[in-house]
Amino acid sequence: MADLVLSNVRKSYDGKAVLHGVDLAIPDGHFVVIVGPSGCGKSTLLRMIAGLEDITAGSIAIGGTVMNDIEPADRGCAMVFQNYALYPHMSVRQNIAYPLRLAGLPVAERNARVEHAAKILNLTDYLDRRPAQLSGGQRQRVAMGRAIVREPEVFLFDEPLSNLDALLRVQMRIEIKRLHKRLKATSIFVTHDQVEAMTLADTLIVMNGGRVEQIGSPSEIYGRPASAFVAGFMGAPAMNLLPATVGTGGEILLDIAADRVALCRTALAEGTLVTVGIRPENLVLSSTPGLGLPATVELVEELGGSRVAYCSLLGHEVSIVLPAGDEPLDGRTVWLTLPVPSLHLFDRMSGARIETERAPLAGVNTTRSASVPA
């Protein structure tokens, strides 16, 4: 196994930059997930690590060896693609063994590796079947088996679950996590699905527009997003983001109301334009009419154990996570407060996180009520 180091890696197509200097250091044995919206450069970065794309500038090192001029087959990487790329005329056994046959390994060693991979992936009973006789999840496991038998230093996963239905995606997430615990190989998993990212990663890398926005554990990125983009992208439902301005005494004044409602006091300069963020589960639904900001419920999603209410708060959409219940909420006016300890502040121009002390103002309610206003 090996660590992976990217130093100022850049990529351009016809003079147009798509990756703007990526620096990463991934320790041996870690499971790293790269997440971001479509077109952010995450798959391009993965293909550059594999050697399937040339790099424009910078360096990629695996196990201390710079791989810039090394052929893909010699980099010690195995890649699992979004489409299974299985040979339909071959059996499962033959598909898994194919890269070993190309490498010229003896038949006995090929068979031993195939049997070992099949046991890990619960494919032993399917080795003589063709891909057409398998489910989507089984086909993806075959593709993973083909990577395992190569005994690579680095596993690369390029959105491997995108073609599966919702239930299979959950099952395969568990399979991949178990596989990593068994093999303890350095793994890089690319996805645009933030739920996949949060559940799989030891370390999470959030990309946007060809740049790394934040690197950290899932809990760090969820709890302390480095930018308004990360705050809005990571989380389901997404963090509520509202425009605000700093008043004369350092008060954070929401710009959504004529009287510019004050939330808390800070040491920021008067006139600073900020974005206030709060997670839907941290908003407080008050049981007392008039206590908080009035919002109209426009839509409720029932999730079984909880529900999400989407509200119009003086022209801005906000969402709030509520306990499960039968009370009808559509079209009703509710009263919301924003607890000061749960607030996140971002510079409205750059989007960067602002770290500053926040002092509560008199009259701000900071306790959640599970009840629904009458």
C-alpha cells in the first residue's frame, strides 16, 4: 500500500484551466472521498491520478515515486468505473481474472486470486454465470473484484454507484466500507452525492470550480464549513443561507425584513455584508405566536421518522426539520427563531467563513420546541 501526494496539480484543455492547482496528501490506508457538483473537476482529477489524463503542471506521487511519466498499468492503481465495463461473453470468473491474464500470471495464481476476491465479495456462487444473469449490485461487485485481484496500492472509484437504484446504493456503500476495512488499501472515491460522501469517507474533499474548497473529516465539514458553498452543498436538506449586514453596534441584521431583525452581536465592522447560515435541524419552531420571525409553510416532506417543512420567510426559502407528526402544516404561519450558538457567518463577497465571537441579544429564544403552533 502507499500514500498519495498531489502537488499543485493543474489541468487545461485548449488553454482553458479546469483544475487550478490542487494540493493533497492522502496517508496510506485512508478512504478519501472527493465530492462536488458536476463539472467541478473531480473525475478529471481521478483520471489524472490513474494516468488516463495527462497533467498540465504539478506532480503526482504514489508511495514516494513521482508518476507523471509512468504508464497507467505501472502506477499500482486499480480503477472501478461508473459503468461496470464487463465483458458480456465472459463468465464472472473470466471477467475477474482478465487483468491477471493480460499480466501473464500463471493459471494457478490467477485462480487463487479470483477465489479470494470472490470470497471477499460474496461472489463464489456466481463465478460461472455471465454478467447478464446478475443484478446491478452483483455486476458492480464483479467490477470491484477485477480491481481487487490486481492487488493495487491505490483503489480509485469513479462514481461506481450512480447506475444503481436507491436500495442497492445503500447496500453497496456498506459493501465498499466493509471491503476497505478488510483490505486497508488507500482508496479514493469520487461522487456528487453528499450522502455517499458523508457515510463513506475518513477524509472528505469538497471541490468547486476546479478548486479544493475544504478538506476534513465529515463531521468537521458538516459542523464548520469553510465557505458558503460548502455549507450549502453538504447537508440534506441544505443549510439555510440568509443575507445580513453588520449594524452600528456590531449587530447582525437580517436583510429580509423592513426592520432588519437583529440576531446577535459581533466585533465585525459596521456595514460588513455577511451571509448567515443555520442548519434546518437547528432552527427553532416556536409554540408562541409572535415569538420569532413569521414564515409561511409551502411544502412538507414526510420522511417517516421526521419531516421537512419548506417555508417562505419574507421572500426567502428556508427549511426546518421537525419530528414526525400528523398535524397539517401546509399554508400555515409558523414562528421561527435562529439560536445564536447554531449560527454560521460567511463573507457575502468571498463566501469565506468568518470566525468571530457572537453574543446573544436580549429576547432571543434558543430552545427548540417540538410542538406546532396552533
